[in-house]
Amino acid sequence: MKPMTTPPATPTHGPGPRPAETGLESLAATGVQFTVIDAIRNNQPFTPAVHETILEQDPIVEVKDFSLYYGPSKALHNISMPIPRGKVTSLIGPSGCGKSTLLRSVNRLNDLIDNVRVTGEILLEKSPVYAPNVDVIELRKHTGMVFQKSNPFPMSIFENVVYPLRIDGEKRKSVLKDACERALRGAAIWDEVKDRLHQSGLSLSGGQQQRLCIARAIAAEPEVLLMDEPCSALDPIATLRIEELINEISQRFTVLIVTHNMQQAARVSDYTAFMYLGRLVEYGPTADIFQNPRLPETEQYVTGRFG
Amino acid sequence: MTTSTPQSEHQRRVRRTPLAARGEPMVWLTGACLCVCLLMIAGLLTAVVVQGAATFWQPRIHRFTLADGATTMGVPVREEPYTAIGQELADIEQMIARDTMPQGALDDEGRPMRRLYRVGNREAYGDPFRWVSLYNIQRLEKPAHATLLERREWGVWIGMPEAIVLQDALPAPAEGEAFEEAGTATVNGAPVRVTREIAPTDDGPVLRERKYIAEGPEAVLAVLDEYLDAADERWSRLYHLNEVVIGDINHDIEKERLRHREMELRHAEGRATDEALARSLERRDERVAELNREYAKVRAEAAEIDAEDARWRLVITEPEQGRFAPIRQTEPDEFMRLSQVVRAVPANDLDFAGRLGVYFSRWGEFVGGQPREANAAGGVFPVIFCTVLLTVLLSIFVVPLGVIAALYLREYAKQGVVVSAVRIAVNNLAGVPSIVYGVFGLGFFCYTLGRYIDGGPSVAWSNGVWFMGMFGLLGLTVLAVIAGYVARPVPGQPPSRRMKAIAWAGGLMWIGAAGLLIALLARSPFFHGFNRASLPSPTFGTKGLLWASLTLALLTLPVVIVATEEAISAVPRSLREGSYGCGASKWQTIQRIVLPRAAPGIMTGMILAMARGAGEVAPLMLVGAVKLAPDLPFSGRFPFIHLEKSFMHLGFHIYDVGFQSPDSEASRPLAWTTTLLLIVIIAVLNLTAISLRARLRRRFVTGAF
């Protein structure tokens, strides 16, 4: 009797786990022993390789033994990782490995999906995110989010940027104006739009729209900025600008970024976490992960041999 | 085998794709279907526009002399061939044999043609339309100065204007005393002929003096317009006094009566003291006496104007019997008043510009005036106004209701079997025949809700039972709130069975509370209605604008719900997530992101609802539309807008004019014109909404401000 492995379910909507791409068959040919991936595939316990230098950092977000279920299927498996304050941390891994799900767990955007259940906890600034008495709306105001596809609201550029303040009830024109300018400067788009703040946000180009969304995300001075593949819908030049922007922003905010693009992770992030099939595999300083990984799986992945 | 290979390859090369596979016939078929549809629509529109626009064009007046020597004037309406039999056939054959058949009197197949003439003059001829066989016409001319009068009553009069007369009733001379029977007098510096005669009236004989201000067709037509303007002014003044001023006084008297009646009812219930009743009676009598004095004053003023108006007469004679247009059917020997004329059209004297002037003047009256002659003539302004008002009211009722319902269905309700069932039911509601809504509206809105508003509950609970119910309602509400609080969802955790059960119980308690609330309202011993003093004649408990618009709102609700649901579900998920990511609550997201973005789609629903509602007739016949209600539902008196009044509606008006009119030949063109007007109004309403939608779409969807 062969043990049945439950295939990851595909939810009809929402960012659930996508079916894993199996690049693993080719790995067998290399002859290297992949203990961790074997353990994951056989659903056996294993210890992720977390580099010690991270543990020494001051964490702003702490993920502790966190699991998430979409209905009966488990999308995140007992993930524990601290996110260092004031750094850029990137999440990499093949499609469907749960990077986005983990990201969305931090600001509880997964609540919008029916049948989501979690165990374990996530701490933001030492306070639990999933406690029953947490005000989700307040929580999300502390975590700005940028999405894969730019999603400016159907309103003017000005209103787009001050949206987080508006819904917070801020009505003073001067405050809104200051916040708008600060955020747009922060997102390096002020010079391009300062003369047309009252035009629709939809009239901008794709890259500008994404920077507008970043401006919106940082307008309320969040503690953590969550970015879900922010460049995947952009051309290389727009991507470059966003990456430069992330570098600038990281001096003021903690950034947690999901990316498909390993070069991007190498370029923009201080720390990198490699995930696979809902598990954290290896987590360490970006330089170590890319040049000196502890696990052969990580090396195979970052050099592009699978995934 | 080897030899056949190049052959089959050759065959493959020359083989063409069959026609059926290329689908060419389908292109023809689909194109042809589209063409048929377009042709039908274009045909309908052309028919309506041509017929509707032609109604007010004034043709020339014919004077025709028949074989029997009778001479009549009339306006040609249309011609058709018919089958002659008996003596007529023999006559025709004889005429052909003698070669005296006039040109064009027979059609290509040799059948005789006949022409329908509008001859008017109902008092003289009885039937205002007459078929005339063309072969029978001995002489046909278009005499100068022949005039068609549109009168306020009794249809048109066609004849020759003979004179404008200033008629006075002088005291009769004593028996046997002589008086001049004819003479001259000076009016406006010109000498005019005068006749005098003794005329009997109800108050004894008077000396009737007639001054012939203008005589002869040419002279009359030269000054007619001037005198008609003055006559119109007198008529409008009289109309205002009789209809508006006296109407208001009557309304005030009625209000006073109702106020006192309400006091009597309260007194009978022991809720008013004897003194209050006496005071009320005194106040009523005082006020009614005052109003009656005012009434007498207005009547006196009206009588004065009427006496002046009665002096100005028009003599217009038809050629057949030589009769002039009478003041009324029962007094054939009195000339008609000038003020009875709405419009005098000397059709044969007018040049093209003049006829165009008449045409537009008639359109002006049609669009801006009141109906006359049982809707067979005059205008449709109240009809247009009420149709537009009804459509606007129904949109005001249906859009918020439909949008809110759709928001709950799409945003808040947990998608499952129940919601699917509700959705299917809503979709099916769109297919319910509209008359069913009419029956429901009449039964529920008019006879249940309206009667309740008028007279309070027909059966009331005793005070004790009612208060017990009230406490029950309070208790249920509190329990439901507690259940809702206890069973509130915990994030990240699916609800346990127990919590689910509590949530269900809470929901049931809310439903129970709502039912109990309705029962408490419907059985309240403390509410006696707003209009019970005027019972048994109903105020709200009958057909009315409010109930009609609510019924139509109900009828069009599914359209709005379906369109709104589609629009809401088309709002990209990324926008919602972006909003939530910024820390917006669900309601803030709906209010600031979803609704603006869905607004064009909601507008589409509204446009569909308006188009359907404005064109609906069947339910309106039950819940509000009537044949004649020339007053607008507004007044200068509280509450200014009277939604309980019944009203006129263009759709119903078309039915009424086209099929219920006593004079179908006269009103048939009006049916076309009204149809044209209805189409134009619906088009205007829709175009307004569509342009609004285009602006919303530019603003919220495509992003160009």
C-alpha cells in the first residue's frame, strides 16, 4: 500500500495553493541526495535551515509554527520565521509554494476567503495578529500592501494616495495634501504627477500605476510593507525603477516581498526565504542563500535547475 | 498503389473546402436575419413618424356639389375603391356608356373610388365624416375664405365666415311701442349695420340689438384674429375663476368640513371635550360662511365676464343647409360665441408658411395643452407630465431598493443554496405577466395599505394584547441581538455546530420580530388613519400615482437587481483587495470602490427599468391610470404634491384615444401622434440616462476624467 499524498486543491477563486510544478524528476538525474525535499514529498517532518544571523536581528514580524488550511487542504505547514526590522526580506519558491499565502496571512487578507482556518500565530510588533480581539481594519492600516497587478482605484491620483487616510476619517485638507506629497515623493513619482493630481489614477502608465499603488501603500506610514510580486506585470525598465524604489523605501520601512524572479530577490533583498510546497526550506541572508546555501535543494533552485 | 499516390495527391491539391465548412451560408443567413429585424424596426418607426407627423397638417377645404344638387364643404381624409352594387352599379355603367365618367373616378380595375370627407358641423349633419363617391361629384372647388373652426366643444365647424356680431340685450320696449328694426351705429369710428328684434328669454322678452362689426368673409377674416385673441383672454379668465379659484374655495370648505368631522369622531371616542367640539363647530361655520362670501364674490365676477363674453358672436355658415354655427345644440338660432373658437383656419387662403404656422400651433397645443372633447382633440400635457413623473418616481423607488438588495445578495450573503434560490426566484419575477403585478398592486397597495393609511386597522387588538405583543417584540429583538453577538464569526476559525445553530436561531428571531412588528402595526388600537373623516370615500385606498409607481417599481425590481449584481460582480477582485489592504472595512470598500465602479452597470439596470416601466399599460389600468385627469398632481396647497391622485398615462392614453373614443375617425390620427410622442419621450429619457452612464463610465471605469 502506497501512502496517498493529497494533491494540493485548487480553490475556485483566491490565491490558494496552485498545483506544484514538478521539476523534481530532473533532479534525480543529478545524483545529489535531497533529504529535505524527499521529506516534504513524503510528508515527513524535517528541520528548515534557518541561518543563525537572522535570529540575532530584531524582528518586527514573527511567524511562529503557523499553518493555514483552505478547507481540508493545508497550504502552509508549521512555518516559523522572524522578519527583521528595517530590512528587505524576500520570499522565493516555485509557483504554489505558499509565498503569497504567507504574505497575505500577515495582514489577514486571507480572511476574505471562505473556509480558511489557521493554527499557530503571527506576531506584529509582539502583538498577535490572529487573536480574537484584534481589529483587522486597524491591523491592515499598519501593513501596507502592493499587489501583483497594479490596482489604482477609479478616482483621482490624489484620492488614490490619500485613500488610507480618508477611510481613517481624516478630513483636514492640509494633512491630506502633505501626506499625498510625502507618499508620492517616497514612491518616486511626484515629479511625474504633481501637475495632474486630479486626473484619474487610471490614466497613468503601467509602471506609474504600480508606483502610485506603492505611494498609496506607504501613505499611512505602515510598519511593514507587503509586496506581492510587484513587478511581474511590468516591463524591464519599469521593473528596474520599482527595484530602485524598493531600495529607497527600505531605509524607512520593513519590506516583505514575494518574487518569482531570483535575480530580483538577489538585487533588492537583505534576507531571502526559500519555500517549497507550503514549507519553509531555507532562510538566511541573501548573499548566503544565493552563493553559499546550506541545502542542495536551495542551490539547485537558485541556480535555476528546477522550479 | 504506387501509381495511385500521385493521383490522390493531385486530388488533394485541387479539392476546395466545401461551402458548408467555410460557413459562407451562415454569414448570409445571419445577415438576412439581421436585415429582417432592422426592416421591421425601421418600418414601425417610419409608420409612426409619418402618420404621427401628418396629423396636424391642414389640407385644403373642398366644396363639392353632388348629382342631387347638395353642396357641402369638407376636408379630404383618404380615398379607397369600393364595390358598387344594385342601382349604383347601373348608374356607373350608364355613365361609362355615355362617356360622362369623370377622370380618376374609377380605379384601374374599374371599381368606383370614394373619398372620406371630414365635414364637421355635428349639430347640423350628425356625422362629422362622410364618404363621397367620386363619380357622384358634379363640381369640386376650393373656395377662398372657406374656414375650419376648431371649437372647444362639438368638434370642428366648416363654413364661410359671414360676420362678427356685437350682440346686446336691451330692455324690451313696452307693448305696442315702436322701435327701429334696422339702422347704423358707430363702432371704433366705423359705421356698422345694426338690427334690432324682440327676442323671448326665460326672463321675458328683450330687445336684441346686433351690431355687425365685420361683414363678408374677407372682412371677417381680416379682423378675426384680433377679436379671437380678446375672446381667448376672456375665456382663460373665466376658466381660471371657475376651475381654479372656485376649486380652491371648494377644497377649503371640504377641508373645514373634514376637520370638524374628525373632531366629532374624536368626541364620540371620548378623546375630545364638549367645549372643543362646540369651538370646532363654531370655527367651521364661521370659516364656511367666510368662504361662501368669497365664493359669491368670485361667481359675481365670473358672471360679469361671462355677460361681456356673450356679446361677442361669430356667424359662420355651412353651404348645405345654410345654417350657422349655433351657440349650443339646443339653441340653433343663436350665433356662436367668439370664445368658443380655439383656432380658425382659413385653409384655402393660407400659403405654405401659413399652413406651417397652423401645423406648429397645433403641435404646440398638443404638447402643451389640456385635452378636449373626450381626448379626441386638444393637448396631452398632463399626460406627458404624469408619464414622466411616474417614470421618475418609479426609478426613485426601484433603484435604491434594487441596489441594496443586490448588494446584500452579492456582497454580504453567504453564497449557497438559499442565495441561489433567491436569485432564481428574482430572475423569474422578471417573467411574471405585468397584469399580475397590477392585481397585486390593487389588492395590496390600494386596498390593504391604502385603506390602512386612510382609516387605520380594520381589526385592532385590545390595548393589553397589543402591549404584550410590544414586550414580545422587545424581548425577541434583544434575544436576536444577543444570539448575533454570541455567534459572531471568529477569524481564522470555522464556526462550530453550536454556533451555527445559535446563528440560525438568531436569524429566525429576527424574522419573527419583523413579523411581529408588522402585526403590531396592522393591529394597533392607537392608529385611526389619516383620512378617516372623509371615509367612505377613499383617499389613499384607491388608484393613485404613488401606488402605480410602487407597482411599477416592483415590476422592474428584478431588472435592477440582476443588472446591479452583474455590475458588482464585475468589479475586479484586485480593487477590493487593494481597498482591504489599505485598511478599509467592507462597507467602506463597497461605498468607495465597488459602488462607483459598478455605477454604470447600475445605470444600465435603471435604463432598462425605466424603459420597461414607462411603456407598461396593463398594471396601470388597475392601479392608477384613468381616461381623464387634467389636473396635475401638484397644487399650491399643502402637501403640494398629491401622489394619491389618479393620473393620465401616455400608454393608456393611446389605448383610450385609439380604441375607446366615441369618434374614432377623428381620434385615430391622434393615436398615431400620441404613439410618436411616447416613443420620443422614452427615447429622451433613455438618452439622458445613457449619456449619464457614459459620463460615469468615463469617470470610474476607463479613467479619463
